[in-house]
Amino acid sequence: MTSPGARVGQDADEFDVEEALALVKDPRRSTGPGRGHDDAAPRTPAPGTAHTARSDPGGQHEATPWPGARATAERAARSLPRRAPVSVPLDAALGLVTAAPLTALTDLPSFDTSAMDGWAVAGPGPWDVREEGVLAGHAKPEPLTDGEAVRIATGARVPREATAVLRSEHGHTDDKGRLHAALPEALGAGRPGGTPTVVHGQDIRPRGQECRSGDQLLPAGALVTPAVLGLAAAAGYDTLAVVPRARVEVLVLGDELLTKGLPQEGLIRDALGPMLPPWLRALGADVVAVRRLGDDAKALHKAITGSGADLIVTTGGTAAGPVDHVHPTLSRIGASLLVDGVEVRPGHPMLLARTKENQHLVGLPGNPLAAVSGLLTLAEPLLRVLAGRAAPEPYRLPVRDGVHGHPYDTRLIPVTLHGDQAVPLRYNGPAMLRGIAAADALAVVPPGGAHPGQELELLDLPWAFAGVGT
């Protein structure tokens, strides 16, 4: 394997300057100032412990390993009191999780129905056909007698005493108006050379075929998908008891951020303000506010202490620079730091703090892809537990191409999925969004990198296979 030092030149199009330099020096000794970017020194206690936020962020601490940081976020959410279920209309339940089992309120179907357009028939044919037909949603039809048939539509109530439904394409009437079966040989069961007969119960959906009233259709904890909405409606529900969404407030920090127009005069466009709210919604959150505070310590203190959200997400300001106010503010309010730096690239200056008894704060680095890394490392596990969602089954795929690794830290790189392979994408530096915008997932690259064909764990992006906003 090529030495880390030899990789710097090869990685010029994948790493920014800080990432490339990290390959030839110990990042644990880096203490340079910054705006919560990837040149900041990690500061956290041993995994699983907490400490009060400090106003001297230049101190040295070991960062939390990436798997441990995710586990800490999950534990933080599980330590909170169970959230009371809410009842919501069906059209507001998509993407939420059921708080109680879904139990059938009726038999499905609730009466014998026709599975096909055709004729409801009684006894063996041929049959005399009634003039009036039976349509779905109409009054209960009159019973049939042997040798009688009636036109029937799909979904209509089957008349009492009907023995089968003869599909439209399997019957014909003679010049006297009598109905005859014209079944394919495979469907007929008549005597050799005789007239095919209709099988008893053919193309009738009997009452309770799918479920009986009181049957459990889905357990508590089921994700409400469009199909679940349809099932709930069919089973008689107008509302569902669900786990409420966590309320999230986003605080965008930085005087250098523009909200419109082209970058100019040292100012750059804010990419996180437009990106984070829909991403958080896709993770199951209710984004109640997005506030742009600039580099204002007083405004940040007021925003955090005045927030009633379950989770506060900040962008930038997690490092040790002169305008990085997140750590000093957390120290001032007596917050407990659960994670203060993670052994992951990009995004290692991320943090997780408990700001109130029932409130947490996730501090994301200011670089866009580093912020994505922080979202999936700390915010996703916490929000998933709060929403009552089950953890996704981990899965791995081989990478088509070799991936350069950090000497000590995990790397998260955007990939596309082609067949049974993950294809690494370029433009995966901390400040870049071009790669993640085209990605299906993030690959978890262990320290030292991965060779072609090596299987790596993948983190699906929430909309890659389910639709944006699910």
C-alpha cells in the first residue's frame, strides 16, 4: 500500500489543503484556529462520558471514534422520557411511526365482492341473465337462483346464492340471450368433450379474505408509508396514533454568508441554510425555525437559551477561532458535552451537547460536506430514536475503485451504486457538495483506506430510494 505521505499529490482533487496535510502529520496535534472546519483540534473525553463545556477550547482531548459517537447520540435520545403519542389525520401521518398496533376495525373485504368484471352466476350454466346489473357502491342486490346470472362490476357486492363470477372474456350470450361459459381448457373442469364448468367461488373475494376485525395488521413502531396509509384507510381508520416528530431549530452562524446572488468581496453563499431543513425533515424532524445569527455571541446565547426545540442544530463556529462562539456559549450555560470532536473526515470538529434536561444541541462544522458528515454521525441517530424509527440494517458493498484513507480517522465519501458495487465519487473534500449531490450513499472508509473490491459499510441518503421529503 502506498504510504500516506505519497498520497498527498494523488489526492489533490479529492482533499482540500487541510485534508491533504492531515495525511502527512498527526491531526491530533493540530490546534489551528478556524470556523469549525476540518483544521480544528478535536476536543472530547473518552467515549460514553460527558463533561461540562469549557471556555478554553485550546485544550487537547482525544476525539470520539466514529462508531462510538453514533452510539452516544442514540443513548442521548434514549435517556429522554418516552414521548407521548399524538393522533393525526391520515394525510399528516406519512413518514411518522405508529405508536400503537394497527388493528383492523372491520373484516377486509367487509362483504363478498367480485374480483372481476363479468357475471355473477348461480349453479351450472347456461344461465338466464337479468336485465339490471350490479355496480360497486350500489344497494345490496337481490339473491340469485340456480340457472340465473347478473352482470357485475369489479368490487361490487356479490348477490347471495351466487356460486362464482364468470369473467367477461370467459362468457358469451346466444341469440336467445342465455349466457354460456367459454372457459380456456385449463380453467374448465367439465367432462371430456362436455361443456366447461365454472369452479365454485371463482373470482369472488370472500368476506374476511385479507383479515378479520380485530386482527393485528402492523405492530407498533411501523413506519407509515403510502401503502400503510392505504391499508389504514381500508381498515377503517381516519386518524393514526403516531410518535410525534422532534422539533428542530437551525441556527446558521457566520458573517461571511450571503443568502442570494453570487459570492463577492470575500463573502460566500450560504449552502447549509437551504440544505439542512429538508435533510432534517427527511430524517423525521419538524424544522420549526431557521435563523441566521452571523458571528454574534450574544445572539447565539439568546437563541440557545430561548429555544423550546427538542434539538438545536448550529452550523460553523465549533472550532477555536476568535469568532467561534459555540464552545464558550455552551460553557456559559453549563451544557454537558457528550461528544466533542469525532475521529472522522470530513467533519471531525462536530459536537453533541445536552443543553437542557430534554434538549440537545448538535454543532456542525461550517464546511458543507463536513456538515453532512455531522448530520449522519450525530443528528441522524438521535432523531431516529426520538422518532421511534428502527435502526436500518447495516449493509456493505465492494467498492469498484480504491479509496485513499486517513491515517487515523474514518472517512465518509460519497458513492453511487451500480449493480452490486459502490463507485466512489470525486469532489469529496470538506467544502465540496458536487460529489454528495450526485451520490446514493456515503461509504465508511476505515483508517488506511480501501482497495478495489473491498467491502465497505454504506449509509443511505434518506431520499436516494424513498423520494425527497419522505
